[in-house]
Amino acid sequence: MVCLSPMASTERDQPKTFTFRELTVWTSKLPDVSFGVLPPSNTRPNPLATEDLVYASVFAPGAICALERDGGTLIWRRELHRYANASVHLHDGKLFAKTCNTLFALQPDSGEILWSFCPYGTEGEWIYSSPSAYEDRVYIGDRRGWLHCLDGESGRTIWRRHTNRARNCDVNSTPVLIDGLAIVSTNAKSVVAYDAQSGRLAWKQKLDGPSTFGPLVHRNSVLTVSDSLCLLNPGTGEVEQLYSWKKEKVYRAETTPRTIVLTFWPKWASCGNPPPNESDTNKITILITKSGVQRTTTFVAFCHQFRYIPATALLYLSHAEGIDLIHPEDGRVLCQLKTTDDTRGGLALVDVRDGLIYALSGDGSVYALRHPLSAANDRRRSS
């Protein structure tokens, strides 16, 4: 086990700053949105940009919207019962979306519901997990501790397994599919792996706290997020590396080809209140390299979340006041995009495609922004 203490950040050059208005290619206000953004439990973007369309999952009232990627015109809107998830998932010609109790498979071009999976009825909140899919199967957890394997064409149950019998048994995480296994972490301080085809238990490993975010794949290992970070051998569940911090609990994490990036739970979060002043929104991002060496950088961001995008080799930090573009190996903020309007709760995880940044704000506005560093990144990748 490696026990680390946060280090002080070093002085950095001031990043370039742009406003959304300077970079906007188009913006579209989605209809009937009271609150657009739900904090994610994985690193999937919202909105999701494809070759022709942009899909946005609206938290409240629950809805999935599809817009033209060229211009932002609304193509279709599918209302969902109650609250929608933090993102959608596209696989094998189907768009998977969900509410707090039902998983839907939609036709991507029209929003038509192909099938739905609702294990315990539409009253109550039973599914916080997000779906993962591989070939013709879909995997999702529920708050009674079950992992379900569904047929991708019909939605019928192929197998389901009870992951644990603890009182706090929820499977709220997003299943990871690797090496023929379906792997989930649980609120019962455990991570469990099943054979993806048969549902046979492959291994089970204890964690030091409840786990709702992730798991993630880092190189050839599975990264779990609980009070600490734990790298596991995906075939055996053996602990390869454990990172923990005194008096700090891990909040969220992301992986890049060379580093693991994370933030800690803010001190005020356990009270369920907003930070009393701006200084209390300071978080520490720790970048752990392959050798275990850590670099840290401090930043000020409220309602923050981040995502690494391989196409640009950058981290994108979404927060209430905009988007920060961060170098993933040393934590330098290279560029800041500032919103000019109230985002009503911040921005969801962004997507990047063909030199544009796609962002969804809490008020239901979808933005297509010109990427300020795309030309520099294109040159860097070709050199």
C-alpha cells in the first residue's frame, strides 16, 4: 500500500481564456428543462457526439434529445418517466438510456423505444447503475444488489446474480467488460467479477469503502474508486497497487495512457450544503504516473467533473463557470473557457469531435464550441 500526502502546487503560467460567446459555432436550448445535468458515476460524455447527431440526456424532467451535429436543430425528443440518467450509451445500432427505475433501448434516428427493462416497477428508484454492452448483451446493476445480463435484441434477462447480502448492497457502478468478465463495484465495499457469458462467479475482492464511481480500465488493470484507489488484476482480482491518503477520501478519478487523475471529497460535502465561500471550492488533482510518483495542482471549481479525451490527449474539467483544458501529465491548465450565462448547476462531461467541443449546461443549453487548441494538438500528433 502506498500512503500519500498532498503536495503543494507550483507556480504556473496564466492559461489562455476565452468566453463561450467567442467560441460558439451554434447553441440550442432544449425544450422543457427544469434541471439538465446529473452528476455522473462514470466518464461518459453528455452530450454524446456521433457522425451526424448529438444526443443529450436531460435529468429533469427526464428526456433524451437528438440534435443535428451540423447546426444544432432538434431532430427528436423522447420523454422518459421521472428522472433521466447522466448520459446515454450507443452500441450496436441502439441508443441506451435510462431513468431511476427503467433501462430503455431506443432507435437512434427516431427515438422509438425498441424495448425496456424495469425489474421492480416504475414506483421508487431502483437503478442508479449505467448500462454497459458487449456484442449482443447488455449489463446493468440495481439497488437491491443484483447484476443483470440482458439480451441486446429483446431486453430479456439471460442471467442475474446477487453480488452481496449486505444491508447497503447497491450496485450503482457501471459494469466493466474485460477479458471475458463483467466486473462491478458495490456499496458493500466489494468488487465482483462474473463470467460475461455464463454468469459464473470468477472472483470477489474487498474494498475499503463503498464504491459507486467507475470502475475504470487503466492500462491492463481495473481501477476501483472507494475511499482509496485500487488497481486490480482483471483475471484474478488480485490487488496490484493500492493508493490511499490520510484524512482524505477519493471523490472521482479518470485514467490517461500515462497517469491516473483524481480529486478528493470536499470537506463540506458530507453536510449536503454548498461551500460557504469560494476558497472552500479548492480541490486537489493528483496525477499518479506509472512509477507511482504523484504531481498535484490546485484549482477552484464548483460542481466539477473531468474527462480525458484521447483524440486531443487532454483532460476537460467541467464546472459551474466553464471548462478548463488541462495537460494530463503535469496538471497545467492550458486554457479556460468561461460561460457568459448562468449554467444553473454547471456543465456535464463534454465530448470533442472534429475540432468542436460539445457541452450541456444545467439550464438545458447545448453548445458546439470551436476548440481553441485543436490546431496545436493536430500539429503535435502529426510530429
